[in-house]
Amino acid sequence: MSERNLNLSSSPHVRSKVTTGSIMLCVVIALLPASAFGVYNFGVSALIMLLVTTATAVLTEYLYEKLMKKPVTISDYSALVTGLLLGLNMPPTAPYWMGALGSVFAILVVKQLFGGLGQNFLNPALSARCFLLISFTGYMTRFVYDGVTGATPLAVLKAGNLTELNTMNMMLGKIPGTIGETSVIAIVAGAIFLILTEVIDIRIPGTYIVTFVIFIGIFGHFTKAAVGFFDPVYITAHLTGGGLMLGAFFMATDYVTAPITKKGQYVYGICMGILTGLFRLFGGSAEGVSYAILISNMLVPLIERVTRPKPFGKGGEKF
Amino acid sequence: MALLTFRGGIHPKDGKSLAKDMAIADVQPKDELVYPLSQHIGAPAKAIVAVGDTVLKGQKIAEAGGFVSAPVYSTVSGKVTGIAPRTNPTGTKVMSIVIENDGEYKEVEYPHVKPLSELSKEEILNLIADAGIVGMGGAGFPTRVKLSPKEPDKIDFIIANCAECEPFITADYRSILENGDELIGGMKVVLKLFDNAKGIFAVEDNKPDCVEKLKELTKDDDRISVVKVKTKYPQGGERHLIYATTGRAIHAAMLPADVGCIVDNVATLIEIYKAVVLGKPSMDRVVTVSGDAIKTPGNFRVPYGVSHETVIEAAGGFAVEPEKIISGGPMMGFAMFTIDTPITKTSSSILAFSKDAVAEKEPSACINCGRCVEACPSRIMPARLADIAERHDEEAFVNFDGLECCECGCCSYVCPARRQLKQSIAAMRKVCLAKKKK
């Protein structure tokens, strides 16, 4: 009989077309509307910032892996996603070197030193943003819009001047803020793409946003900004004026730093919703999304431990 | 009515259109036939012929080696030329009887059987045991043992597994369409064993013609019903089929009979009919030959002992050089390094692919996406269990319900990092189960 060179492997012998690379690429595509709007809104400096953070992130991963003689993993596009997300979280007026420094921190310290893709317990882009926020508070909290240094809508809200806000502009994104966070429409368009391509599930962002709305709907009453419980203008301002949408759809859904269990994902969303509400309403600064997500990241092992699914035949079979 | 199904599972490309419309064709054995003595779970059969003996078609050549065992019959007439270890489809060497076919197919006189209505339960069970029938869906559990639960009166449902959820395989589909009456005959035999049981034919809803056919054939029998279950892998997994059809759930350490159910697949029920009503031993089965590397995919009735090579030839041989050949389905079948292996009682299909999807991409790091958890029909956490298995932490493996794995492979299928999750978990599971038995 003829000699054949047949492959042997354990079953299954067919595989889904979805790969780590294809998932990351979908995330990049989903971030394009927000990126494009950021460039339109803030000008060419925003474009350069996005390019700097993205290129630095990819280069850092490449160099680190080369130097450590590890397989180079830049072709899975995960470093690209991290770089782009960090860029979208930078104020458009921050110096470019700061963006580069943030990318190095995200990839080198938060991701690679903890073991590379899948091993980091904090979201790299958000950690880098917070690192920059603490190190260069002035640059990171100065927002210039149309040539004028002004307060972000959230800062206005915090000061209790709700009437000064134009919620239509906030929806569109024609407001000061970081490069990618201002346009809710652009962010949601990307998010819908991710949900339709089954890259993300609505569970985490949905629970996060709903919890947050309930929280500020109730407790906003106790700050001077909101009119009664569940003030619609106040809630809209909170949803559209800061980093909540970008955070909820693109940072909180980061696979690596979110719980793997279904129930855990709900718990995680609730944690982030409450923490964001607490920070924004009662914290020292106007924004609270980054810290809320990072703290929830740290709760993930605990959340997973208490939300382990029940196996089939032991209660887990029920729909 | 809502479609009946279970949580989790996957929808792989089914590939069934390749062989679906090809009627079952007979395959003629060639010169040499190989009969492994272990084609089932349990004790190997004991050879009762010696080298040099002449045998007839339908003659018993090996007897059951214990209660959990099954005899083996010759499917040709000829001469025993060897009793020696031969490679079986799973890649291991198994003691086998080798028979040289004389091409005359001289057949034994089969004993006359009484009509079903006159047979006692014990006689029926003995006929099934003596015919060498085992679960032909893949597990190969001796059917007589399965049909002998501790409390037969407590069996409420006999479920005919007509799901055929593995991609590419259409053997059961063709059998239902072409031999539906034998299938129903088999069900009636089994129902005779269990006075309180109802028969359920569970068919995936991608086979509406089978549903129609079975409904037509059973319309006058109020003990038998036909239900549509959702097309989803692993819908034909025993535990998941029981849940989908009856709402009863068993964990891995339980038996279907614990919740009053017995599941038999299409081929097994047809063999039961042949054994009890026609008095013939189990000698052949329907095998689907498919995949993009096969010239003319189809369905074939193959006598046991015929080599895979002969069956592939019957399907026109290879269209292109295959990179992978699988005995069984693409989700749970075995990759073969040689096609010089015999068709056995559990060989449901031969698949040949020009490209091996597994070799396409190296496994990479887990990104914790949770797709495996979502897909797992056993509702466990494959990514975590595979990590635990790789650390070889037996205690944690058992704690994290690793023993509940049904080895369906959904986790490996969906993994975007292409990790061999099922392989790691199954290997660890084997170790833990072996320890438990001691």
C-alpha cells in the first residue's frame, strides 16, 4: 500500500474560523469610527497621537519579545488594540512623548512583565492612562476645545452647572474630552459592530451602564446637579459627557481582565456601575470610569470564584 | 412547539450535502478481512477458531469474553490465516482474527426464530447478546447489558438517537429513509422488554424528511412518538439528548437508566431488529465516506472486517492527496495514520480532508474570551480545566468538575487561540478516572 503522510491529532478535527487575530482586528475596525471622529473633532494632532501610541505599543511588544527570545506575537494585533485604545484615552493636547511613554508602560509593565497576552490582570491601556494621570496630572486633565481651555462636561456637572450643557453636542461628540471618548454615536456604532460579529456580548456593558444609571438616578438627587430622582438631562449628561461609553464597550469588555463566567460578567458590570457612580458623584475628580474598571479588574478572580457555573446534571442544565 | 435542546453547543459547518443524497451501496469485501476481538467496551471476545480453520459467512468466530463483552461473526466464507495483533482505527494494536475470503460467501443456516409475540424477554435479550450487538454510535457498549437495567419497570423512555449531530455523517440519515421499517421494528423489540416505556425518535430538525417518514411509519402506534430536536452539536450526546427529549438531566457518573431512560442509536436498533426478528447476527453497518479529498462521497453498507482502503476505493478513491483521514466524525473521530485498518462495529464514517484545520495554526495563549465556557454543553470551564490539567493538579481538576467533561470537543472547536482544550482535559480525566476505580 502507498505511503501517505497523514496528520495525526486529537479530536476535534474541525475548527471555528474565529482566531485571536480576527477578533483583535474586529476590535480595531470597531474603533475606527471613534478614531475618525476624534481626528475630525480635534485635528491632525489627534491623528499623530493615535499613530504614536499605536506604533509604540506594537514596537515595544516586538522589541521585548525579540530581546527575551520569545515568539513574536504582534501579528495577533493585540498590541495594536492596546496602543489604539490608549491613544483614544489621551487628551488631544498632550505631548506625543507622553503617549509613547504610556504605550511602553502598557505593553512592557502591565502586559509583558506579567507574562504577555492573557496573563495581565489589569487592562493595559487603562493602567497606562492612570499611570500618566498620576504622573502628569496637569497635561492629562487639560482639555482644549476650539482653541479654548475649558472644563469637560463632567467637570461642569460636578460643579453643578447642568444648564450650561448642550446634550445634543455631547451626543455627537462636539465637546472637550479625550480623543476617542467624546462621540457616543461613533462609539456605539463600533460597539454594535462588535456585538453583531459576536466579538463582545452586551452582558458586561449593558449591566455596567444600567447599574450606573440606576445609581446616579438615585444618588444624583443628593448632589446639587440633578433635579429630583432620575433627572433625564442629568443622566444623559453623565452617559455622554465622559469616558463611560468608551470604557463600557471597549475597556470593560477586554476578555483578559473580565470574568469568564456568565454570572460573573453581570457581577462585574454591577461593580463597575456602582464604583463609577461613587467616584463621579462623591469622588475627588469628575471622571471615574478608569479607576472603576481597574478596581473591578482586580476583583475578577474573586468574582469568578463565587460564580462558577454548575455542571450539567448538577443544576447547570437549566436554561 | 419550541425546539427541544440543551444549553451550550456549537454549529459547525455540517458538510452533509456531500453524501446526503447518495443511496446506500454495498461494498464487496476483498481478499483479507480483519476482525478485532475488541470492537466494544468490556472484555475482549475469545477466538473460537484456529489458524487454518475454514469458516462460513455468519459463523461465530469469537465468543463473548464475559458479561460485558460481545461475540464476533465472520462476514465472508474462507480460511482463518492468522490470529494476531492488528492496527485498529483508533491507532492501537488489537488482537484480531484474520480471514482469507474465498469469494464464495457460503452462509451458515441461521436458526429459525419464533415470532416476536411469542418470545420472552429473556429470549430477546439472549438473541441480542448472541448477535454481538454493541452501541454503534461510537461507544460500543454491549447492547444486551444496556438493555438489562436493575429495574426494568422503571424505564419510562426508549430514545432512538436519530440526531446524527456530527458534521459530514449521513449514515443514519440514509438508514432512516431506506430502512425505516427495520428501525421501527428494532424499537418495537426494545419496547417489548420494557412494559412501562414509551419510544421516542429524536431527530434533528435539519432532517425534516426523516421526521415525516418516521411519523408516517409510526402513526398507528401510540407507544411511539417522533420529536424534532434542535440542530446543534452535540445534540446526539446521550446526556444531552435525554435532557432535550425528557427534561431529565444526569451528570457524568449517572446512567440513563437512573432517570428511566435508555438511548440507542439508529444502527443499533436496526441490528436489534435483524437479530431478533430475522435471527441474523450483526455483520455489517452503514458507513459514510466523505470529505473534500474523496472523489465520490457516499454511503456504503460495509461488512465488518473490510479495510478502510477498500471502502475508500468504493467511493472512487481520493480526488486529491489527503492531509488527514478520520475514522468517525470530525468532532470526536480518530485521525488515522494508515487506512489499512478494518471497519468495526463502531465505524460510522471515513472522512478524508485535503487540508487539516488543526495543523493550520499553532496554539497560542488563552485570551480568556470565555467562548469555551459558553459552548461547553457540560457547563464546566474548559479554559481553566485545561490550565489545571497542564499543571497536573488532580485535586483542583476534580474540584472544578473536570470529570463532568463529555469530551465532545466544542471547547477546542471554538477556541480562537486554537488551544487543544479537549485533549488536555480528556487526558487528565482519564488519569483521574483510573485512580478513582482503584
